[in-house]
Amino acid sequence: MLSRSASALSRTACLPRAPQRLAQRFASTKSLRETLQEVIPAKQEQLKKLKAEHSQAVLGEVKVENVIGGMRGLKAMLWEASVLDPIEGIRFHGLSIPDCQKVLPPAPGGKEIIPESMLWLLLTGQVPTPEQTAGLSREFAEKGELPKFIEELIDSFPKTLHPMTQLGMAVAALNHDKYWTHTLEDCINLIARLPALAARIYRNVYNPGAELPAINKDLDLETIPIFSVMATTRVWTEYLRLYIALHGDHEGGNASAHTAHLVGSTLSDPYLSYSAALFALAGPLHGLANQEVLRWQLSMQKELGNDITHERIKEYLWEDSQERSSCSRVMDTVFCAILTHGSSPSKSSAETRPELKSSPIIDLVNKTFQVAPDVLKEHGKTKNPYPKR
């Protein structure tokens, strides 16, 4: 990713590595706002020090192929919250996914990381207490109701309109009541309303007429009753918590994150910036790739049946990759797997949850990742099957 080396430079110059300080990094009973009031001035000083001591440091060179083909591989962005490594996977403020699963508070009665505790870590660099996590969950629930005009807007969309398009339009419309308030408050309000937006869109598209329960202000984002139209079992709820938490940050140079920063740099509010990011995410070479890859893997599963061996997968890939579009789907599969290789949500849960460890589709995805890179190299249509390396 664009930011990896620059991010490493900033941590080397200014920050200790988190795993060595797990026991010392727990936050106090302060609220998120109070914690940020302490953290932000320190970060500002770190940035000043970085500029003063390293402003003339050379990070690399720009080639013609970079100008023509994009910025992949260039060290051109400073990012601290997460670093994505193709070998060991992603780290959030220095913590691996197993580290996060050990120290970040789960929901009461749950086992998995929840988005609230991950968000606290990303914003502050500190591990929240269970009380702070619960307080943030309650704040989101208290602010999670949708304005009536937003409900009417969503309900007016044809159910054939893609859910991501509906979500982007609804998020942008949330800025209706004001031009600008403090960015943190806008972001908190936006996050608080995302579950209700997603649930309403999901209901309208896939289960028209289903009742949307009222928000329970004592539950976390992924178990508030309004999400019951999507998370129907406790296992699914736990997996949804982990999935959303781990996707809280994947460095800052991907298309959707970069789009949000670019739009935000014009002083557009967080609603418009996040809406723009959603439309970037909707592209088939970005977030939509997850959906397309899943469809492709399900079609492979239907074709192979119970004969899921490395050799059969290899045969299938060769048969299916004769067309350029099919080769691209294989590439998407490998790339999506590499993003969190060795620390993916499926692996993180499968290690502790037998019902996921025994899942045929998870087994198929893991085996496809093991086979596909060599097929892509032999095929000759892919310059580098490991785009992060």
C-alpha cells in the first residue's frame, strides 16, 4: 500500500511499538472526547517533529509506469492507524488481529471484537476499558434513529436499485440539517445511523414488509434489534462483529479511503465525504470484488461438489481462466485474500469456532488462495499475483 513505508517512518521517529506496551496502554475512565483531547495535541507535536527532522528525507523515485498506471507501490502517504503486510497481515496501531482479540473488549456475553472497541483503538491508539466501550455503544444507540425524511427517501427507492447506491445516497442526504458542525460529532452521528440505514435498505431489497424493531440503547451496534433483519443467529452476530471491526481500517491509500480524504480536503462534511467513499467502494475492482468473488467461489463449489482438492481446483481455474474476465476474477480472489493473509476474519474465527472451521466454503476459499497464485503466473496474464509484494 502507498502508505506502508511512510507510516513505518512515522512510527520509528515518534512512537513505540504497541505489542511491547500492552499492559501500559489501557485508557482510563475518560470518554472518547476527553481521550482525544489528550491524544491530539501529542500527535500534532509528533507531526511537527517528523516535518522538522525528516522533511528532506527521500522516500523513493517516481517512474513513468507509475504516472501511467497509478501510484501502487509509491511511498506517498502518511498513515498510522494500520499497516498491511503481505506476509504477517494487518496490524492496528502495532497490534495484530490475535493481539486485538486478546485485549479489545467484546460485547457483554460475546467473545469477538466489536466495532466500538476497534474504533476507539483506531482513533486514540489506546485500548479502551469495557466501561468505555459500553459507553460508546450506548452513545451510538442513542443517536441511531433515522430522521423521518431519510426513512421516506430510502423507502422511495426501487428495490432493484443496488444497496450500495441506496446507502451512498442516504448518507449524503444526512447532511440536510446543517452545513458544518464539529467533525467528530458528525462522524459519531454518521456511524450511529449506519446500522439503521443498512437494515432498512436490506429489508426493502430482500425482505419487504418485515418489521424493523426499535433500537435497544443497552446493546452494541451489531446486536441492536434493528439489525435483527440481517443477523439471525448468535454465531452470525459474533462473526459480523469481528468482520466489521477488522474492516475498520486498511491503511489509507485504497480507493475509498483516498476518495474520502480527497473530498474532505475541500471541507465537505463527513456525510458527503463518506458518501463519495461508498461510491468508490462500489466499484468491481474495489469493494464489489468481494461480492463478485463470493459468487464465483459459490459457482466453483457447485461445480466441484464434495471433491474439493487442490488438483481439482487447479483444473477448474485453468478451465475458467481462458477468458480475460475469468482471469480477473481469479486475480480478485487472490488479492482479497492477500489483504489479510494469515489474519483474515474467517481464519481468526475458524480457529475458535468449529462451525466455521468445518465450513466447506471457507475450506474452498483457503485452498483456492493456495493454488491460484501459481496458476496466474503460469497463465502469463498476471504480472504479479501478489500485488502487495
